[in-house]
Amino acid sequence: MAASWKKVQQTIDRGNPVAQDVPVYITSRFEEDPFSDDQKREIFDRARKADLWRDIWFIAVSSNLDGRYSASVYFKPDMEKGQLRQGKVLLRADNWIKAEPSPGRWPPLRGMLSDYVQVSAEPPECFQPDALSMPFPMPPGFTLDEVAEIIQSIQTPNVNPKLDVSRAILGIYRKGDNVEVEMGVREGSRSGRGGTWKCKKTNGIWAVVDTAEWAN
């Protein structure tokens, strides 16, 4: 009986067991070291210090060199609406940053979670991370319905013939009366380049009013 209770207590403390086949996606434009099993276990442990019970969806690694890595942990979506999903992400799961626990919070890194939005025709259980369908930060001050309307205004071919389908949505931001949608390429020779689509809602309909190109 005592052994059974100890096992239950360990589950409560450590959280939901993590599947070992969680996919790892490399988002860097450079050649990085392969992500090891030990590094995955380290990531899982850090993720459980931020959220005990959500299932881990995938890990996105932006750099991994000589044992030092920068990574984000995406948890499976909490909400689905058509092709949109919304959920939680631990953006700074890096092993070279000392994470400060939130006072009085359990699990201790819960304050480091933020919201993401992801667009894909595939159901979450079939989703395979790629450069075009990676999640982006949920824009503050927007509802999921508003995000869906804005994305539809950008991605409708007959409304927006200039759309470059090789570019992914990187972020959505409110700028005064307008909304700016940043799109770009995450990998390959064209990474670090993109465009900004300025949208405005008139008579209940979002429309693109201007575009601009950028590079970094």
C-alpha cells in the first residue's frame, strides 16, 4: 500500500510521463549537431517544470553546438477551430540559461509558458513540423476568430494574388488601426528574408492595404 502511494505521489510530482518518440525539428539555417537522447530527456525534465500534464507535441531546436542548445517545447493544442490550433509553448528551454522559478508557483517554471497559434490542414496527431506550418506567437489582444479572419484575408489567392506560398506566418501585430502580418522563410538560402502585409478592417472585412519587403 505504501509503495503504491509512493508511486502515485511520484506521478503527481513529476507529471504525465512523456512519450520518447516526441519529434525534434531543427529550425536553424546552419548545420547543427544531432540532438541526443540525453538532451531530449533534459528537455522533457525542464518542460515538466513548466507544465505537469499537457502532452508534449514536438521540440524545435534553433541551435545545438558542442552540447549547448537553444530550444522550444510545444505542447499539444488546447483548442482547435477549423485549421487553427492554440496551445502553450515553453520558448526558452535552453540549457545555457538559468531559469528562475516563479515564487509561489507550481510547477516552478509555469510563468515561462506562452501561447502559440498554428495553422495546418492536418489533424494534430498527424502533424509533422516543417518550415511552413510552424506555430507562431498568439498575438496579444486578439481573439482566435480575429486571427482566423486575418489569415484568411492574407491567404485567399483570388483576393491576394501576390501571396508567396513559400513564406510562413512569423507573427501578427497591431499597429494603430492596422494589423501587420510578418511572413518569411525559416530555412535555406532565403531564410532571414520576408515581407510585411498591412491589413485594415473596413465594414467588417479585413483587406491588405500595403506590403513591404525586409531582410536581416
